Amino acid sequence: MCVTQTDIRDSVAALSPQQAKSSDGTPGCALVVCPSLLVREGMVRLLERVGGTGALYAASTMEFGLHLHQALRPTFMWVHEEADPHFSFLRLFAERPGTRRVAVLLRPGPRAGERASLAFQAGAFSVFDAACAVEQLLEGLRVAVQGRSHVSPTLRQVGRPGRLPTTQGGPADLLTDRESQVLQLMAEGLQNQQIADILFISIETVRTHAKSTMRKLGAQGRADAVARGFRLRILSPDNFSAPSLVPMPRPHRKSRLSAPN
């Protein structure tokens, strides 16, 4: 695995399993995942001010974050929403054995409460609002690092984990969690092998989930399954970046034909 200075703060290749653990044998480090170098460094500095997390590591993508998570087993993980806009990776982390605390930093914007609910449903331990003041973020981080769940004051109307609105009996219950993940990645335009690599499952398993998803939705193919997913609100446009849904207009080209006389 290639490691660069912009990907992590310290070299994982030079880190032994003993160095990555605290004196009681548990992992003693924190991992930050954010695509923006400036924001990523800001998140790391906030954790440095809070303290109590041990060594700090940072990844620019969720794919690299998975590799670091496997190598480091961090006690605390802080993921920016831009790195995982539909929280599919967050669900993977929550399902992994040994994962303790995964927090999410929501980007400023509309429907923050709804996005916070989705993050909690995906397995987030705490949810922070980037629109909060720095002191509020620091106060919340201190609580989360100590092992207590936290919700930013601007998001508290969504409730705590376990008291969020559920979709029992709704369209989302048609699919299993894994089928929903496969459908989400299909909507991102990924092929079966790419989905298998991201979810750490075989391509045959991906095909099985895809066929089951299409059967449950009554779809004739992948594109039809994605369309039905949006119509049934199993998929949400808010979970995708704008370029994937709204292509940039092409520049107008002037006709080379001369105007008629």
C-alpha cells in the first residue's frame, strides 16, 4: 500500500502492532477521513486540542480509510460527510468487529437533521455539525472521545440513536442492508467488480444481491432498479454529489455554416 504525506500524518509501514496499541492492549489512536486537505488538517487539530486519542492518522478517501482501519484498529474515527455522502462506508465500519466509536462531521447545508438521522441509522456513534462554533465542536469531541454519544446542538431535534424515526413497514424494508448498499453503489455507476472490492465480498455475492434487489423491486435491469429505488425513496438524491445527477451544460458551439444570403 502506497502511503503519502497527504494521506496520513505518520507512516503506517513503520508502525508495529505493539506501537499501535495502548498499555492495556487496546488500540490507542484516532483516524480522520476527509477529502479536503485543509478541512482534514482542521479536524486533526481539533482532536489534538481535545487530547486523549493517542496517535492521530488521516486519510483522504474512505477506501484508504478502510486500509488504515484494518491496520490500526482506531478507538475513535471521525469521518467527514464529503468522504462518505451516502454513509455506505459508515455502515461497513459499524458492522466490522472491534469497531468502537465512529463519528460523522456533517457539511453545512439544508436538511442537516435528516442527514444526521441517516448517519445514526447507518451506525454513527456521534454526529457533529460543521456549522457549529469551534468551542461547541471541541466540547462535543471531548464527550465523544470519552465514550459518550454526542449530537451537535443544531441537530438535537433529530433525537439520540435508538429514538430516531424508523421506516418499519415502508419501502426501505423491501431490501436487506447489504442489498441497499449494492443498490446505492449501482446508482453510483459502479460495476460488479468495483462493488465487490468496496464491500469486501465476492463478485458472485454482488451478483446474487443485485438479482435479489431487482427481483424485489420488480425491475427489468440495473437502471430500472436504480430508478425504482429513487421512486420508492430507498435512494435519495441528497446522498449523491451534484455532478453525478446534474451534468454540467456543454458549451454552446457556433455553427460553422455561414448564414444564408
